[in-house]
Amino acid sequence: MSDNSMRSGPAGLTPKDLDAYSNDELRAFLQGVRRYRREMVLLHRKSVELYEGSRVARRVTAWLVVFMVPTLLGGIYSANFHQPETALVWAWPAFLVLVAGSGVAMFAHLRRRGCI
């Protein structure tokens, strides 16, 4: 049992099993293994690139969302038509607080979710 011919290799094959194949068959098998390994390395690199790209896109989208609500409010409130509340003294400070608060709230929410 301590004979070298009875020990199995990493693939579970003994030297006797390997003797059953010709050198060309073994060479073709090893080329297939190398090709498979190369393809797996390329696939892994592509998946890492896709993950990094999606992470960057997610962060950019999150920052766009943070600025979207204040921009929307600013566009509506500063439109060129008469708004009775603009005559009130506290209207513009209240609007600025609303805009700043909405931006901070969106930032905090997205930060908690791990987007930023």
C-alpha cells in the first residue's frame, strides 16, 4: 500500500490510470484545462469590472437624487407667476429651510442605505 503506484494524485488518478492515456491525450487535456483557467480568469476580471462600474453608477445616481428634490422645489417656487405667499416675510426663509432640509434628509436616507 505504501507503493507510489497506489497513491492517488490531485485529480484522484493513480499513475496506473495515467498510463492508460497517450501523451497526446494528456497534452490535449492539459490544454483544455489551461484554456478553461484562462476563460475563468477573464470572466472574473469582467465581473469585478462590472461590479465596480455598478458601484460608481449607484453613487452618482444617489448624488443626483440628493440634488433632485431641491432643484424641483426651486424650479416650481421661482416660476414666473404670481404667488401670494411670496409677499409674506417668512416665505423665502421657510422655502430655503425646506430646500436645505429635503437635501439633508435625502442625503441621510441614502447614507443609511449605503448608497453614498
